[in-house]
Amino acid sequence: MAVDRLKLLADLYGFPFPEDLALSFEVLKKVKPLEPLKCLSATLDVHLVGPFEVLAGRFDKILPLNEMLLHWRFRTDPPELFTVAVRGEDEMHWGYWLKDPKAHDRSKTSHEASPIACGSPHVRIYPQPVDRTFLGVVRLLLEVDHARVQELDSLGLMMEGEREQFTKLSRLRDTIGRYSGSHPAWISKATGEEWLLGFTTLPRPLRKKVADPPTLFTVALSRIDQHLLSNEPNEALQLVQFLWPKMNPKREGEIWPRLREIYQMTNRSILGKICQMTEQYSQRTWVDIAEME
């Protein structure tokens, strides 16, 4: 009997993902039907993971040994980020940003889906929204690479490898564009730098780093506790987000219990569960749950 993978996905994670996930997968699997998870690998070095693996059938007959909520969750990820794609070179990753996984509005169209945010396991930043849809993120990555190759060409520095990459980028863009229908991110025929000029939500340059006072973390923790005692979880969460880039393994032990209390007060049980499990497996070296030790 055929497996209902959307139902399996909801059962494994404990909630249904935005419809944008399934719609994106329907388009992307046509690029490489026999190996859909590798449809972006050769061109962008980006691999589909997490929920996409469930839709591709990886878990049809294999039950994970632990909660799927830890599957492809990096140590630096806030609980709201659910990774669906990872770049092999630097492990930059993209995922759905769900403030409350059980309460997100699945009635919205794909083009109004929950934001896609990016994170990095090597630089602790609080992930910022990149686009409203996963296919929009794919288009952005394609055009950034395309613009880089265009610049090399304009400077007379395009080598044979870059020319081959240019061909791959063009072929992948044409293929996805052919299958994406009226998706907003794929309507424009502009390419490379020309397309990027119309992309108004490119991440802003990082501000100059200023050293924090040595007592800042302690003071902020005290303020978080005050907000929790005053039944002000949203104000406490804002301070946690402020502290996130300043975290280290020692400080994590002080943040996770407070974050779990915030989610308990705001009835976000899935996110609270992620906090608990992250604490439990604080020394883990794996992100793929199939490699769990």
C-alpha cells in the first residue's frame, strides 16, 4: 500500500508543514526524478534535507530512533527554524521559520507561506527571513551565482570551469522556470545582477561589531527572569533573541531552561520540546538523525 507521505511527515514532526514545502518538492523533483534530494547538488552544492527527505520516501520503512525535531537541527539554530536545505561547502542552511508550528496558517497560498530563514553552524546569528517561499530562495541562490560568473566574464577572467558553471546555472533556471508555473519568484526573465536589483530583501551588511560590557549577559538574564515573573514572555523572548549571537556552550545551559519556560507560557509545546531535547543531547555531534550515536 502506498505511503501517504504528507501524513507521515505530520506524524513524525508532530505538525503539518506549510503547503509551500510540498508544492516546492513537486517542482524540484522534476529536475532529477530518480534522486530528487540531489536536484540542486551539482549546480549549487545545496542538498534537500529534513522534511524533504520524508517526502522523497527515506522514512517510508525506517522509523527514526529519536524525535524528528532534532533531524538536521544545528546547535546554533533557534527552535523556530526547521531546516529543509543545506549547502555542503559551509553548511549554510535554509528552513521554514515557524513561530508556532501547530498554529501556522496552512490556508494561505504557497506565495504567502511562512518565511524562509537562513542560518549557519559556524557563525551564531539570529536567522533572518530571506524569502516567503523555498522556490524564491532557490531563485536567489541561482542569480547570486549567475551574477558572480557574469562579473568574471566582464573582467575577462572567466575560466573553463566558470563557463561550465554558467551553462549549468542557465539550464537549471530554465528547467525550474518551466515547471514553476506562475510562481512570483520565477515570472521575471531577468538574470544575474539585473534580477538581484529587483530583490528588495537582500540581507543588509553586518554592522561593525562592538565589544559587549562583561556584565551584559548577566544583566540580560536578570531582566529575562523579571519578565517571566511578571508574566511577560514576549518581552523575555526579545531579550533571548538579543543574546543569541552572544551565546556559547556554557551560556546555552542558562538560556535553554528560560526559553523552554517562555514557550510553556505561550502554549508553544513543539518549541518547548525542542528546547528540552537540545538540552538532553547538548553534546551531540550529528545533525542527521540516522547518524545518531
